Amino acid sequence: MLLPAFIFCEVVQNFHISQYHLILQSLLGCMTLYLLGLVTGYISGKFLNLNTNQTKFLCGIFSSPHTTSIPLLLIEVTHPVLAKISNIVPAEGIMDARSRGMLYIVLNSIFANIWRWTVPYNLINKEEPEQKVHSELEENLIFNTKEKQPKKIDSNRLTLATFCKEIINMPIIASFSSLLLCLHPGIQSYFNTPNAFLNETILSVNKLASKGYGFLVMFLLGLNFADLILPPDNSDKKDKKHKKVVFTTSNLAFLTFMKLIIMPIIASPIIIFLFIYNIITDDVMIFLFLFMAAAPNAINVIVVCSVKNAYVETVSMMMVIQYLVSVFTLTFEISLIIWFLSIF
């Protein structure tokens, strides 16, 4: 929660960014993917005729594109190819394809962190309890009782106060507090003083963050996935019940299809439009946005589910299925993306 703001501080210092239009372009691309993810999740929920909480969960999951570890590896592997087909010739003050890719990944991860702790954090709620089926006599009694009661103000009605209460949570407060701390010269000295704490290149700091956070994510994913495949403990049936996946296997297959196939089909024309009309000008940045649209959901969103204690089994199985399928889909889609960029 604290690290992205410190990374952002180091990005500005180490790369001497004076062209803030790059940051705005990165924010624009991220917001495009996030909003398209919300739409795709909503369509999926309505198509499967899911309840409100399940649809909100899908909107939160689908609007969390992958912005860290896989793009880092991909840039390391593909940057020689991107450098050959890039329209931007490295010159004084202009970074090469690899450095630009790393910069965009870090910016995207910062925006993703803020988005994850605002939108998905507030969309993902516990599963709604099953409604009790009443008899006809009970329904009449309930109906007559409701008629006599005075109307109450709907406490769930969306107002500015309730909106702020939902959006402003502790992770967001911590992130913005760390951003303010970065403005203090004494705190900054930990970054730009020789041999000081965290005085490394941007890639090294991002690796430090991804290693520690990635281990936590994989540990949580492993625990939740193990809970799915291990047999239930029947020693005390009254107190211990084996949790079941909320979504059926066919649901998970459909959601994987929506994320890995339909989402890229919806997002690609919009991202390409931004590129052709010079709204987003860098081809390496466009490559990453096209890739993130086709990649599996961010695996670290399981941290949000674990914090909320909601859908942890479902999201674990969803991640496993998506990552297995994406081995084949991403190979084909990345080839198409590079082929498209080579044309332009």
C-alpha cells in the first residue's frame, strides 16, 4: 500500500520526467482498460443471470488487468523486437524500448494499485445469503405487517457522503499519505543519497516490490487452491463444512472465455484508435495496453478477496484456469500485436 508512491517518486527523480503528458497517456490507457473490464464483467454477470453481488464481484475482478510481473518478463524478452519496429528513435533524453517499457509498467502498477483499493475493494462483497422461501400464510402475514409499518429512508441510497465513505478506506489513505511523505526532503534522501536505503534503479525497486508481494499472493493462492482439492474434514460435521466454489465449472469456463477472448476483441479497436489518432503516441505503451487487455486478471486481486473473506475459492480456481489457458491464447495474441505494430 505504501510502496507505489515511493516508486513514483523515484521514477520522477531517476528518469527526470518533464514530459508529464506520458503520465497522462498512461493514466488514460489504464482507465480505458479498467472501465472496459467493468463493462465486460457486467455483461458476463447479466448473461449468466447472476445476483447483484456476484455481478459486482465480476466487475471488480475483470477491471483489474495484469500490470506487474508478466509485463516485466515480457518487456525483457521482446524489447529487441520492439526496438526494431519502434517509430521512436532513441536520442539524447529519450529512453530505449526496454527503459520506456519498464517506466510504463511502473506507472501502470501505481494506477492499478489506487484503482484496486477503490473500485474492486468496494465492489467485492460477501455472497448474499439464500432467501428463505415462505409459505403462502407467512407471505400474507409479512405483507400485512409491511403495510402497517411507516416508510423508512433507504440507508443504501447513494449520496455523496456514502460514496466518500466507501471510496476513502485505509489502503487509499496509506497510499496518499506515502505520496505526501515523498515530498519531504528528508524522506527523499533515502532514495537519492549514495548508499542510502532503497537507492537503486527503478527496475531493482520494482523487483523488490514484486518479489515480496508476489510471494504473499502465491502463498494465499496456494492455500485457497489447496482447500479446493483436499477432501473435507468430516471429523466434526456440525462445526466444519467444506466450502464450495460459488460458480460452476461451466461458469468459470465462460468467464475465462470472456476475459481472454472477448475482452481483447472489445478493447483492441479502442486502444488502436487511441494510437492511430496520436492520443497515445508511444508504440511500446500501446503494446503493453494491448497485452494487458489479453492477459489474465491480476492475480494479486486475491489479496482483496482474502481481506474481504469473499469469493476466495472462486477467484483461486478462476486464476488457475485463466493462467493455464493463457499459455496458448497469449502466444497467439502477442504475435498478432507485434505484427500489427510492425505494419504501422
